[in-house]
Amino acid sequence: MTIGASVLIIGLIAVTVPADNVRDVIPKCSPDAKICEYDFTITEQETMVYYDRLKYKGYPVIKKNGTFYRRLPENCNELDPLTDEVVTADGRYRVAYFINDHLPGPTITVYEDQQVVVRVHNRLLQDGTTIHWHGLVQWDTPWMDGVPAVTQCAINPQESFTYRFIAYPTGTHWYHSHLGAQRTDGLFGAIVVLGRPRKDDEPEIVKGDSTTGRTNTDKVVLPEFDGDFMLIVQDWFRDESRTILTRYLAELQRFTDGYDNLEECHYKTQQPDGSEVGTIGFESGLINGKGYYTPHKSSKPLVELPLETFEVIPDKHYRFRVLNPSMNFAFRISVDGHQLQVISSDGNQINPVTANAVIVHGGERFDFYIKTSQNGGRFWIRAETLESYNGRPYEWDHPKRKQKPGEVRAILKYEGFPNSHPDSSPKICSADDPCVVVNCPFLEYPDNKHITCINIDKLTSPKSYSLPAPEDREFYEKFLNFHFPAAAGGVLRSMVNGRQFVMPSSPPLIDGDRPFSHPCDEEKCNAGELCKCTHMLKLPYSSLVQFVLLSHVTPIKWEGVPASAHPVHIHGHHFHVLKVGYKAMNPDLYCPTGRCHNATWTNQSWIGGHIPGLNEINPPLKDTVIVPAGGYVVIRFLADNPGWWIMHCHLELHQVEGMTLLLQEGDESRMSDAPPGFPTCGGFDWSAEDFETKLKSKSTYSTDSPVPNEDADIDDDGDDHDVPNTNSAATSLTVKYRRTETFLRNNLIMASEILFYFHIILSVIH
């Protein structure tokens, strides 16, 4: 199998697609290299546009009579057959973020314990950015976590920032912008940390405490893989993220089919348990940046485009690392004609599970492998949303409106078979032969679906853990409700425990002396008013932390008040998933207030970690977990990684709106200092008195007169406070001369800068 640029031919379409540095997991550096370096240049470009890199000119790409062409600017009606690389996405023109001219960004593949260096060059026109390394715990380097206003300042346009961190732990991870909703516009990619081969006489090193997941001893015997692929599946929209976010914050999403379209209105969709799938509609999906738009989820694409293709040979084993960076939708992944052996979640190995499909929520990663058949052929790889054909509509929605899952596909092609669409079909689930699905966000599918769920807490780690008992060390327990409480006036907002998160005004990790937070008014928050603040929790260092994550409204209603599942991610940690309770188990929790801001256990004997049904022997490790609608998840980890870390729902609209909180782990004295010269930032305000004082101390102007003080003496630096004022004619002449000299010197500098940029513009034009 050849790695590099490939030409896909579908019907009469022939398009060269970008080189496969996204799909194939191939280390850049040798295992012996101590440092592995990358350069990322972030730009704004349009999909379905060919860019001449030398002239930096763009050419729109169109399809005509089964062939793709680029339109030439010399004559807008002249077409030139397309033979070069172009990012097609779903076939619609839209501005997106590109990393090194790719969407998604390049896959970083390194070895465990290598120092990873990524130089990020922001070449966006007007936006700052950062890069978060999702899944990497940043042990001793918390200021490399990439969260603006928490661990660093935003990287402004035309600025560069160098990230350095240790590749740890092993597994399938990813990177993405953590500023606004830039991730939705393509600013993300995969990072894979491979186990470093050890020499025969080299001892195995275990870092940290086993409860954090920082260990390389949890091994499962796996077959030798003949291919290792990234499969990045995402939702995709015609509008840029800032437009979608603006509409969402103003609750305008029902009009996304057109503000002036009186015939169409967006209807919320539901998953099989009746809970909400999302407030925005599915438009299209991409796998490794390729897909196509099918209007209203029809079977006919708007433009038929090349799909991602994975070429294999018979009777071999191939590993697929699935990542979901979506704004809103989870995807159920399956491969026609092949069973999946699910072997890893969020980079952490699990005991293998045989399944027909695996559900991957926003922020999650699941690895599986397939064994190819003897006969070969072409098969669909399907990624389908969880929208149900028979979900219950809300009261305000049209009762007869049908729900059809959104879908995006890729192709599994055996070597020697033609490059054309498969005609394969998915497995038919029956009572005699039910399908098995891993990671359902609900307890079970309806009986008539004939699908068996293997929920996340039923997965097990291959390593047995000796979790410390709550009574053996300081125990910190907190209930956190990720929900949409209706504040005064009926406003629904994304919150945690009734608090809508406001980002700090400056990064506490690097500028702790500056006031950074917007404190919560607890009286106002607990009274159910709209409460916007920097919601923080302080975790005692080395304590055993137990979070009970829930998604509740009280009473639980599937009509009127939205309830949905939330993928919750914690920075700086991997955690144990000990137990999951679903809607039917709602009596486990007691909410003293109607908005459930301060939940507790109904059975008070459970407080302090004494909960029946916990898996404290070999629970799965994750960094992102789905909290079921109306249910809860019990997780534990050791607070042994000092720093400021955020915790949030990974549905991007929820996170940006405020379903976030800030964790201070340990005292600041325990936190690693940022490297020398690390940039600082923050808000600025000053008084009128300070302004007047500043003017009097440095200005050549009188505060009592609107005109310059002609008698002021000026020193060599242009100041008026070092040279005595003699009021002599000679001194007056000297002052005027120096003022004229300063004016000319400053303007000559400005003129030289203008000429410099003018020469640059001329060179680009020519």
C-alpha cells in the first residue's frame, strides 16, 4: 500500500486529494530521538477552492459533466481541468481554518517520553488562537495546556508560540483550538503517542500513582497490525462557527433554515430514549475531511465527491483510531461485513470487546481493529448520528415530523478491487442475532431494535488497580449538574450547578498576582437568578477526588425543559469510571432545590464514597465521559497534578456558553513556574486621576491649555522635565529646533516602514 497523495476515481470524477498525513499513523522521529519537532501554520482558506501557493491566488472549483474544473480569473467562463490538490470537505464553499494547508490538521505521531515541540504560527487575519493537547496530562508543564485566559494568553495574529511538553501517556489523543468555537471550523487534528520500544535490559518505568492513569504497565496481547489508521469523524455546517454560536446564544436556532423562510423551521431531534440530540440540525459529516452534503438527509448528494478510502489486503489485522471532534453530534461507527474488536478508550487500553458498532461522543476516542476476510471486496464504513426514527417529539414540534439519522461514509477497499462505491449493507439486527453496540449514552435501545448495549462502566481495564479507600486519605466529593436551568425570566443557559461560567480576565497560572476572577454571588446563584461568574473549585493536593456528574432537571421532563447527554472532559487527568446510573435510576439522587444545584445521595449512607455497585478493581480510564440524560456518572482520580485545569462539556456550544468550571489543584506554591519570558495579558483600567498624573509627569502640554506649552524645555529624549527653563530667546530657539528634529525623526521612521511594506506588496504582486 502506497502512502502519499492518491487519486480517487468515482464514475467520471477524478480528483487528486491531499497527501495522507492525516490518515496514516507514521512516526516522524525515531524512537531514540529525544526531541520531535513540528511547525504549524494556521490560515483561513475556503473549501472547494484551489490555491496557487506561489502566486497565492484562489480558483473556485466546480463540477461539470462529471469532471472537476477550476474557474480562471482571466475569463470567468473559462474552465481548466483540476489536477492538483484541493480540500473538498462536503462540496460547499465556506471559510475554514487550515493547519499547513490541511483540514483536519496533520496527525502528530511520536513516541512516549519524547519532548514534543510544536511551533504555532498564527496567520489568521483577525483572530487569536491556542492549541489544547487533549488527553496529554501535562505533568509538570501545566502552562502548555493551551487554554486561553487560564494557562496562557491567546496567540494573536502574526504571533508565534512554541509548545513543549512530554509525550505522555501513550494512546490516541488529539489537539484542537480552545478559543471560542474555532474547533468547529477545522482547527484540530490527532496526536498519537506510541509505546517506546525498550531494550531487553531496560527496566520498565512507571510514573506517578496508578490511579491517575500515568502508567505503561496495562498491556493487552494484541495481534500484529498491518496498518494503523486515523478515522476522524465530525459534523460539518455551511455557516462558520461564530454565526452558529451567535444564533445559539440568542436562541435563534429554530430559524436556521432561513430567517425569511416561512415554510421551514428547525425541529429538535431525539435519540432512542427520548432525550434531546441537539439544538442545531445535522447538515453533513466528514471523515478525515472528506464527505458530501445531502440536502435534508436525502440519499442523493449535492455534489458527488471522493470519500476517504482505506485500502487493505485479505487475512490481515488493521487498527482504526476513531476521534470525534464534532461541535454537536455523536456518531455510531460500523464497518459492513466486519466485526469490530474494541481495544481502547481515550488512549487507555481496555479488555477487548467484540461488537458490531461503537458510539463515539464529542472529545472521545475509541480504537478498534478488524480482521480482513479471505474474499475481499468493497465495504462501507458508516458513521451515523443517534437521531432516532421513532423518537418522541417535543410538544411544540410537529407531531408527524420524521427523524432520520445523519450519516457520513468512508470506504474499506481490498487491494485489486476497483475504485467505486460499495454496494454492501449493514448487518440486520434480529431477536435471534442481535447487534452489539459499545458506549450507548442510555441504558438500552428499544426492544424492537434488537441491539444490546455495552455501557462504558461495563468496560474493564486489563490492569487491576489498588484504588485508595476514601478513609485512607483526604476525600473530596462533589456533585456537579451539567444542565439548562431556567433562570428568572425563563432564560435557558448552559450551566454547571446553576452557574454560567465566565472566563478569567487573565491567566491565573502565569499571573496569579493580578485579580483574575469574576466571583460568584452565592446568594444570587442559589436563588435561581441568572448567575454568571468564574465558577471555581479548589481541590486539596493529593486528595482522592470523587465527582458525581449528572444531567438533571427536576422533575425530569422530556417536554418543555431540555435534557440531553453531555460528554464531560477534565483537563490534566485521566479518571476512573466507577459507576453509571441512567434515567431509570434517578431515585439514587436527591435534589433539595427545583433546579438541582446542590444534589446529594438519596441514601445518605452513600456519602463519603460508600456507594454500592462501584467497580474499584479494574474500572476503565478515560478523560472524557458521557453523562446520560437524567442519569449520573461516578468518577475518581488523585489530585496529584498541581495546576489550574478546566472541566467542561465537550459539546462546543455548551462549553462556550458556560457549561464549564475551573479547578485549582493544590496551592499555587506547588505549581510549576512558567518558563522565563512567558507572555502575560489581562484587562486594563485606570482612573481620571491617574490619567492627569501621567499627563503632568511626561507631557509637553499644559493641562490648563489646549495648545502646546511653547516655553517648555525638552531634553534629548523629548521630555520637558530635565532641562531648566530659562525663558531666554536662545533657549526658545533650541526648544523649537529640537521639537522640529523630533518630528522629522519620527516621521522618517514611519516613512521607512511604509516603504518596507510597499516593497513586500510589490514582490507578492509580481
